[in-house]
Amino acid sequence: MFNSATKKGTISSKGFLFFTAVLSLVTSLSAEAAVTKVSQPSNTTAFESQSVSFTVNATSNRSLRYYWYKNGTMLSIKTKTLSISSVAMTSAATYSCMVTDGVSKVNCDPFTLTVKEKVRITKQPANQVVDAGSKASMSVAATGASPITYQWYKNGAAVSGATANTLTYDNSVAGNAGSYHVVIKNGGPSATSTTASLQVVATATTGSAKISWQAPTARADGAALAASEIAGYTLYHSDSSTGGLTKLASLTAAELSILVDDLSVGNHYFAVTTTDSKGLQSSMSSTISVQIQ
């Protein structure tokens, strides 16, 4: 009996030891926490060519593995951060991620990347050559997400108030001449146009003058000169008070005046000679001056 009791005790003792080991294993498994998400990416808006990154933070006492998805399709990125160095219009999508430690996993809530079109110049400003006093205009055309802003530059310096897609001078002056370009922005990468030149050409203002005279009644020696003896007149002109006069026009005896056109701005000088019926020409008359403004 005693020996039998001893065997039972030994068996009971071994059974107890086995039960204790099982409890220890269960306790060890339950102490290893599942993956816990700490933070995740949120919806983001970016312009083309900009860079964006999305990061998920999770904890576990095991090694973590990361999986990223674009519109439900798995990407090759396997790190905690998804980086896009140069966003394209095709980058716009709904993204998500999953983090696992091999035993448990946690999913990100889906988030979106919205992509806006950057500025693109579709029409460059063109060189202009205009007359002084006339209208000069340079324009540029661009596409991109609104709002779009413009700033024109002349010889590298910003033109005050020139913030539209067209730069206009209603009454061009020599001081408007120069090299122009425009910088266009919309919140994304800016775009700079090619350089265009504006030349302002000075125009010669012209005028008219009516020159008239009386028929002479005497020759240079004092002898009488009848009207019937006058064959015609010759008009001379110069634009310098010290320069020699040159022949401008021949007129008949009946023509005692002439309208001279296309005279440039400034002083002009005129004189007349008389030719008689025998072909003799008198000396020049006194010089008269006319000012064209």
C-alpha cells in the first residue's frame, strides 16, 4: 500500500509539473503585444514636380515589415516612408499601407494625393519694333492650376504694375526700349519666359510751309522790269543758316507761291531768283526762315 501511494504521488507530482509548463508557455505568448499603429499619413495636395513623402509609425516587439498600395495595387516600397521625388499628374491616387510583424498586422486608413498642374508656357513673348508714340504690346500664354500670377521684368528689374499676361505701352517712348521677360507662378514651380526685345524707333515729324513772293518790278541795276518780261522763278532751300541753298523747284511767271511739304522739324531757309524772257537770272532774293515744330 505504501509503495503504491508513493507511486501515485510521483505520478501526481509529474502531472503537476507538466501542467505548470503549459501555463508558462501561454503566459509567454500573451505577453508579446500585437502591432499597434501610432500615426499614419493624411490627405495631401502637391503640384507637379514637387516632392512628397508619407510615413506610417507603428510599434511591436517584433521586426516590422511595411507594404504600400496605390489604388489597391501593391508598390515596391517596403520602408516606413513612401517618397515621391517628383510628383506627376499620374501620381494622383488613393494610397494605403499595411504593417505586419509576422504575427499580427495593422492597416492604414486610405488617404489621397491630389496633384495640381504646374505652370507651362504655351506662347512666348515676341520681339517688337515700334515707332515712338505708338502702342507696344508683349504677351505670354500659360496653362496650369489657378490662380496664375505674372511679373514682367525689363533688363532684369521688375516692372512696377506689370502683373498681367500682357505688357502694354500705349504711347511708347525711347525709355521703354529694352529686354523683357516674365515670371509666371501658381504655387508650384515657377516658369520663366524667353527674353524678347522692344525697340522704339524715333519718327521724324514733318510739316508744310507756304512760301510766297511778289513779282519784281526792277532789275538789279535799277532798270524797270515789266511783268511781261518775267519768264519764271526758281526756289532755293536749305535747313541750315550757314549752309548753301540748293534748287528746290522751278515755277512759271504766274506762280507767286508754293506749298512745300515734308519739311522736318526745325528751321528752314528759302530764297527766290527771277529769270527774264531773255534767260537772264537775277541774284537771290533775301532769305526767309520758316520753323517747323
